[in-house]
Amino acid sequence: MIVSGELAPGQRLNERQLCEQLAISRTPVREALKALTQEGLLQAHPNRSPVVAPLDAADTRDLIQVVSAIEALAGELAAASVSEAQVAELGILHYTMLAHHARQEMSGYFAANKAFHRRIVEYAGNPVLLWVWDLLSLRVDRARYASNQWPERWQEATAEHARILELFTARDAAGVGQAMREHVRKGLSVVVASLPAPPTA
């Protein structure tokens, strides 16, 4: 709900209302709120309900540096040993994204997009790399979802996925790594450009 913007930045969360809305007890809701606070998606205040954290331009720029490096490395490692079946699976996810894009189905597109990126990290065959990627997953999800709010950028992303798939098919490890790096940077940079600059001291 935070990733999709259903819960907007600055919105205060009420435990009781969330319990009713999600039809669950307070214990899992409280655990979820604690976890989301640790992930940086919520801001905690003493004796007050947590608030949805705003997307921060500086934090997102830092995220771009880290995630672009992780996915570039994953792409290089994966392309060096990827199987025909794995390339085919990436192709299925790519065409699933295209179908959702054609129907303007953001949630379906986003699910296939996340699966596409995670499969590449999985195919790299490095458990530490996958562990780090998963640690950043929620923060990356939020920024990536926001980047698709611009139709032009959404269209560009589909073309970039097609290029990544083409390079995987050719087993071009260096090309995949560079394409992944540029893809992450372009997508998240759109989000940074839309965010207000922090006030000067």
C-alpha cells in the first residue's frame, strides 16, 4: 500500500483501522509497522502513530548508486552462465510486462518487473548478492513503482527490458551489466528529479 501510493507520504497510520481493513489482529499489524519503520518506509514518533515517510531525493540518489552496481554485477554474472530455459523465462516475464503495459495495468506490470529483476539476481548464482538485493527490496520497490507514473519513462523501460533480454540471448555479459546499470539509473533518476530539494541551511 505504501509502495503503490495508496498510503501517501505524510499519512498517519491507525492500528485499529488497519486491523479492520486487513481483517487481522493487532499483533501482526504492530510487527509490520516495526518492520516498515526499520526499512525506512515509516517514521516513528514517541506516543504517536507512525507516519508514511516521504521519498527523499538524497536517499534515492544513494539507492541508485548501490542498486545499479548490484544489478550490473548480477547481470554480468548471470549472462556468463545463463541457460536457455532461464533466458526463456526472462522472455516470458518481458512479454508479460508488455501485455500489462498495453492494458495500462500498473500493479500487474510491477509484479512481472520485480520478478524479471529478481530472476537475474538469482541467475547470478551468488547468495550474498541476492541477500543484499532482498534487503533493499522494499525501498527499491517504492522508487521503481513511482518511476512508472511517467508514461514516457514507462515506455522507455519496456524498450530497455527488451534490450537486456537481447543481450542475455547473445550471452553478452559486459553488455548486460552496462544495460542493467543504465536501466536502474534512468528509472530512479526520474524519481529524484521529481522530488523537492532539501531546504538550505
